[in-house]
Amino acid sequence: MKLVGVTSIQVADQTFVAAAPESAAGVVGDKASWRRWWPDLRLEVVEDRGAQGVRWRVSGPLTGTMEIWCEEVLDGFVLHYFLHAEPVAQLPADPSRLMGVLADLNKSRRVAGKVMSFEVKDRLERGREVGSPAAGAA
């Protein structure tokens, strides 16, 4: 079974970060963090958007595109994470096994995205009291 018009790996997630939007560039743009967040992927920057995020071409066990988009909201920003990719490895021909494999691949990539977004949130909100203005906000 071949999915037509969509990629097999589809991840879209968002997390609110109560920190000054311009603080995102230093964390999201840190290449050492990319290797930690996605150790098996090779990332080629397609567009470095500074505080607004990064877009990549992805290769390795997946081929496709990935993006972190930091959208200014209130006194912080929403970190949007998108991954659209195809696995490189041969997939099972049996439809029931294929759906299980794709579900597992999607879940593992969603979890990696959440780990990344929570790390960004933790780093940028560190020291901020709950209910207080965003960290670094004027």
C-alpha cells in the first residue's frame, strides 16, 4: 500500500514558551543541540530565519523536510515543529504490518519533537516564576 499525496511521517506539534521571542534564535539555532535532538538525521539548513526558526532538508533514515517556526504570541512565542518525511528502509508489504511500522515511526518522531520543544521551553523559562511575565520580556 502506498500513500498518495502525503508523506508517511507527518508530525506537527506546538508548545508555548513564556520567553522573549528573540531568545529563541540562540537555542533553536544551536547546531550542537540538533545533533542531540535528532542524532540519526542529517540536517541541511534550507532557511535560517533567526528568532523565527529554521527550515531543514532531512536525510539519513528519513528523507524529507523539517521546520521549527517560532511565532510571536502574547509575551512569548509558540514553537511549532513540523516533520514531513519518508523512511528510507524497505517497509513491509503486508498492510497491517505497514500501518504498525508507520505508527511506531510517527510516534518516535513525535516524542523526539516533544523532547526538543520541552528542552527549549525549560532553557528559556529557567528562573521564571509561574504567572510572572515571560523571561527576558521588557
